Amino acid sequence: MHDARQHFRRGTRVPGYGHDVTVVDAADDETPLSGGRWTAGVVRVGDTVRRRPSPSSAFVADLLGHVHRAGFDGCPRYLGRDDVGRDMFSYMAGEVVPRWRRFDDVDVVAAGELLRRWHDATRGFRGYDVVCHHDPGPNNAIFVAGRPVAWIDFDFAAPGDPIEDVAYVAWSWCISGRPDRGPAPEQAQQVRLVADAYGLHRRDRLRLLAAIHEQLNRNVATWQAVAAGSRNPTADHPDARLRANEVISWTRSEQRYVTGNGDAFTAALSRRSTFKIKGEPWYG
Ligand SMILES: Nc1ncnc2c1ncn2[C@@H]1O[C@H](COP(=O)(O)OP(=O)(O)O)[C@@H](O)[C@H]1O
Ligand SMILES: [Mg+2]
């Protein structure tokens, strides 16, 4: 298991991010949190999580304040900077799944609903329609009693088209070519459940498959940048560059899988929603 303490000595100054950041070893009262694959040195201290700042720290700080004022409790609170310059967040009790796996229908419905509640809470932040999470995979969800109840890790959050996040949830929670992930028609049915639970407008359901392809393309591009050293080259998780080529070839095989099963996904998304959705009408 990754241990952040192997990689940075206490007080090392790490250039980048428009300002230098002092990375510290995990001290005695700090527990390394190892579920992430991007950010080095995330630790828990009491009821807080400490994380080195990212280029979007200020944006995320304001955004989390906005969604909490909107009544959303499915994410940590931003608590300011600690004395070595790390961002502090409230620690969300629960579990983080160690790796993507097959989820049941209740899980994927919960993920779709949680995403919709997040988007609704972001509305109007700095005048934007919606702020997308842009990384709402199972690895960035906190599970309580086996169900996803909160999002974490907002480094990629930015204004966007909601379908980008719906597509990411559909892919990351429902779809995989791995044999233990179930037959494509069942995965397609779960994608439909995500669209239903989110309350995706009918016209958007028909472009969800293309949006899933777009997310896979972006994943390839992101990891190509990591492999080339042009993305977060100094403060990346130490494992990130080692894993990049593996992630790229896996994503490409997932793309072939989605393309090869396009008919199953299109058929499922062509059916009308089974749910009556609260809030804005989704149907058209
Ligand atoms: N607010 C939080 N509450 C509880 N656990 C957290 C919180 N933030 C991060 N974690 C834990 O730390 C791990 C890494 O954090 P994350 O922000 O996802 O980093 P990365 O950018 O590497 O994905 C997560 O997998 C989770 O286990
Ligand atoms: Mg993460």
C-alpha cells in the first residue's frame, strides 16, 4: 500500500501550482489516507483531512461553502489552511471502495441521485448554471452502510455541461469489459437507471452514449499528459506516472467494449424512465 511518508521529507518545498508548497511527512498524529491515486500525502488528523493545495483550491473552498449554504450535506466542509499550507476539509466518516467493481442497482441509483443533488446545489455559484465534479467515480464517493452518500476530491470541479458528470458516473459505476462486471445488457440497464435517477432530460439520454465516449477520450488524454510529465509533474501522486500507460491501455479497451456493445446501451437509453423524478421535470 502506498505510504506518503516514503516520498517527501518533512519540510520539502515542492515548486509548482503558482506558489511553492511545503509538503510534510505524516507526523505521529497523522494517518495517511491511501484511497487516492492523484494527490500525494493526503492525511487524516482528528476530524480533518489535510491535502496539499491544488491550482483550484480557492475555487473549491468557495464552492464547498456555496453548496453547504444551499443545504447540501453530501460533501466535506472546507476548513481553511493549516500551518504548513495544506487545505483542511472535514473528515467524512464511512468507507471508500478500494477499486472499481460491480455495484448493485440501488448503488447506481444512489450515485445518480447524489450527482443530481450536487449539481442542483452548485447552481448559481459565481453565476454558473452548474459546476461539474468531473471525477465522480466510486473512488471519490464516501459509502455509509454500503451506499454512496457523499462526494470528495473536487480538484477537477469546474463549470460544465451536467451530462459530462452523468456520463462519468455511467461509465465508472456501471460499465466495464471485465468478465466479473456482468453482461452488457445489464450494465446498459444500470446506465439507464443512472439517467433516470439523475432525472436526465429525454433529449440528453440520446446523447449520453456519445458523452460516455467523450469521457473515455478525456481519460486517455489526461493520462497521456501524466505519462508525458506535462500534467502536475512535480506534485503528482508518486504512483501516477508509473500507472499511466496501464490506465491508457485499459481505457482504450473499455472504449472498444462500449463501441462493441453500442446497441445494448442505445436500446436501454431509448426506453423511457421508470421513475418519477422530484424537482425539475426531466421528460420531454
Ligand atoms: N473529506 C474526506 N473525508 C474522508 N476521507 C477522505 C476525505 N478526503 C479524502 N479522503 C480519503 O483520502 C483519499 C485520497 O483523497 P482524494 O482527495 O480522493 O485524493 P486523490 O486526488 O489522490 O484522488 C480518499 O480515497 C479517501 O479515502
Ligand atoms: Mg480521489
